Amino acid sequence: MIGGFSNKTGEPELAENHEINVTSFIDVILVLLIIFMVAASILIDLSTASSQPPAAEKQPVYLTVEADLTLTVNDDQQITLDTLDQRLAELIPEQDTLIFLRADKRLTYEELMNVINALGSAGRA
């Protein structure tokens, strides 16, 4: 052969390598890790962190509706549906207080919805 390479020297051809080369895979993973670390540091605004302890959680109010439509607040104060608006304003001054409604399973859907509507008109739903 003129001007080229020839493998006719009697040497066997190179054997194929069947091992997986993970070097490029590790390089890609490391680059992605760096990108995520930089993105996370940009998303976290450390200037808004304060040294003050978090405020204490507000205790929720439990409103229980009995089968005879009597309402009990926190298992100790009984009120009626007619005075619900006034009593809630006295008992719960903050608008963002959670109210958990517990109802007797013997109540009809209509009776329960009347209580929920009364809560809504009281501005607490």
C-alpha cells in the first residue's frame, strides 16, 4: 500500500472494550450539581431571615353542633344559632383564627349548611 497504513504486520487487531466509560457521566452529574447549588443560593433570600423566634401558633376554636342544633364553643360555652355572630365576635377577636366545625351525624345536610351559612355571615368562614 502506498502512502497509507496497513495492518498487515501480523499483529492482531485491537480487542473491543466492552466496559462502560462513566467519566463523562460523572462530569455531567457534577455540572448539574453545581447548577442546582447556584440556583438554590439565588432562590433563598438570606436577607429576610430574622433572629426573632417565630410567633406562637394561635389555638383553633372548636365549634360543635349537636343534634338539637345547640352550639358549643371549645366544649365549654353553649350558644344558639341566633347569637352566633355576636358571640363569635366576643370570643374570637382575630379574623385569621381557625374554626373547626364538629357536627353530630344525626344532623341533616340542610341544618349543617344553615350553621355554615351563619358562620359565613358572621365573617368567620
